[in-house]
Amino acid sequence: MAGKRGWIILTADERIRYKPLEKAALLSSGTLVFLLANRKSATGAEMADAFIAAETSILNAIARQK
């Protein structure tokens, strides 16, 4: 659904690559996904802060996509 709407997924799920159905759905839809690694014990607010701090890098990566 996110891919169909043109949304970008932000996740801290480092194991997503080991989930065949989720991985296949992401790859087939062309959905952009950004992973916040090494944040298993981070709070939601800490993860949000990390994504905000990475905003420029994320936007640059999106701009490089077709």
C-alpha cells in the first residue's frame, strides 16, 4: 500500500531482509525504504530524532532515484 501511494518507508527493522514476503513486496513495488540500524533499544522519540538528523541524506538519496 505504501508503494502504491508513493510513500517512503522508515524502519528500524534490521531483520526485514530475512522476511521473504516483506522483502518480495518491497522489491516488487519499488518502494523506497530507509533503515535506521543499530537502534533496537531506542525509543520512538530517539528514532525520530535520528531520522530527522538524516533528513538531508535521505532527501539526497531520493533525488538520485528515477
